[in-house]
Amino acid sequence: MTNKWLWAGICVVLGGLQAWDSGVLRADATIQALVATALLLPVAALLMTERYELRAGAVAAAFVLLTIGRVVSSVPLPTLHIVAFIPAVLIFFSKVVTDRVPGTSS
């Protein structure tokens, strides 16, 4: 992945827009913090490690946090899981490209 900061920024912006569209701002501060953590966890993994397993684990943890937030929230958050979809796709395709292109494996 050539420009991690660009991809991290895209994940934060698109994830933040999706969280806003889901109605997170109407939820309690605890739910907002949970969603913010879920949004930043895969981004931190993307920036801090090259290991696919850690990045995939961060996305899985984000999905769990978003599920908990959606279940616990008193405000309906219908499309909240899409927040984790963007980093999941990015991390999955970075693994596919790394495995397919010679000389790019870590």
C-alpha cells in the first residue's frame, strides 16, 4: 500500500460520513465514543502495522464494537455497519495485491 496516510484519511472521512448518516450524533455520548473507537481502530492498524492478521483483527473488532453500539443504542442506527466496510475492503484488497504482485510481500 503506497500511501497509507491517504487511505487512512479516506477511511476516516467516509466512515465519519456514514456514521453521521446513520444518526450517531443523536445517540448518547457513550455510543458516539464507541463508534469513534470502531472508526479509528482499523485506521490505527493500517498506519501502525504491515501484518494482515492485525489489520483484519482490527476490522473484526470494529465490527463487534459497531454491533454492540447498534444493539445498546436507544436511537436506531440502521446502516452503522457500513462504517467498518470501507477499511475491510481496503485491507482485503491490499492483501490480495500484496499476494499477487511479485516483490510486494512483507
